[in-house]
Amino acid sequence: MSQQFIPNHIVIEMTYRNNNNFRRSETFKITNDKKLSSDIICETFNAIGDNDIVPMQWLLPSLSPLSHPDEPTNDMDHCYMEIAGVEYIYDGQYTHCDNTHDNDISEIVDAVKNGGSIDYKKYEELLKKTQIDEAKALLLASGYTVTSPNEDVSVLLFDETNNSTTTATIDAKSNCGLAISFSEHGDCCSQGENGPPVYIERIDGDVRVVIYSDINKEDPTHTVSLKDALLSNRQE
């Protein structure tokens, strides 16, 4: 590919129109630090299209107030934009656009190849988790026990002394034991929130409860054997 088919940068005009027909357009300069050919860049924009584009999905400049279709919104706003124009700037050419976009064109190309940017996919998972958590909270508050597709079972623990509640979730995926987590609680080694501080397991024929009551300690603070609770130990 000769040098003349490798643009120095790309100028893109993005337009946002809300549902009240408010319109805003802005032009952005996108760098081409990896010297991608105009053919590759053109194929990328053809794959994205011109209308109903979610900029965060493809790492494009955004003027919209929202980043994802599943975000809460009002009747006026949304996350979709239009590409009003794309211009390739080569050696010897000059553009008056000084507004440089944060992402290089190579990052936009990679996002299209991967079916969306990593940030967009993470945000989508976060939104899904929020929606699931809100639905679970509504069901739990209505007195239901919630069983998830991954076999987690959630119940609401009600404190009659002060009318507060805590969500307890039992992870029943493993035959090796039960892991129990509680809202606003965790353990030392789990990643993220709500690591399970309580395990119920069977070791060497003994059913026991293992408790991690200190979030700053890796080792259990309490291990309670239930061998004395065997029916065979009942005294008549």
C-alpha cells in the first residue's frame, strides 16, 4: 500500500438529536498512529453504519447524555447518534478541526472486530447486574425466596428489633459445600463485593461450619463441628 492511501488522521462529524428534535453536531479529529490504510478504516465505518450508533460501543466521540440503551432515561434523551461525515486527511492536507478524540482509529477498528469495546461490555454487565439486583430486591421484599439460574438461593433476613433487613445468598453450585454471603459483608480473599464469610462443608465425615468473621484475615476465625449434633448422640 503506497503512502498516499494511509491517512495521517480522520475527521468525523457526530450528530445527536434527542426526541424533542434538539440537534447538536461536533467535529472530531482521530489520530492514525498505527498507519492503517484507508481501506481498513473505510471497512470499519461501513460496519458501524451511519445511524442509531451507540458511541461507547465503538469508542467513538459522544455528544449523547446516555451511554447504553438500558440506562434509565426520560422521554427526551437517548444514547444514539449519527455519523454525519467522515474525511480522510493525507500528507500535505490541512484541517481546521482542532478537537482531537481520545481514541486512535486503531482502537475503534479493534472494537468493531471484537463486537464492541471492553468498556462497553463491562458497562453492559454492570447494568444487567443492577437490573437483576433490583428485581431480586423487589421479590425478596415481597416475601419470595429467589433462586437464580446459577442455583444461587437468596432470602431476606428480617430484624424485628429495628425493622432492618439483610439479604443472604446461598451458593449451591458445588457438591463440596455451601457458601453463604450477606449484603454489605465479605471476606478477605474474594474479589469484589459480598464474598461469602460462612461455609458449610463435610470434612473427614464431619459436617462443620467455617466462619470468616474478620474481613482482614485470610484464615477462618471460627470452625464449628456439628458431630455432637448427630442424632446418634441424643440421650433419652
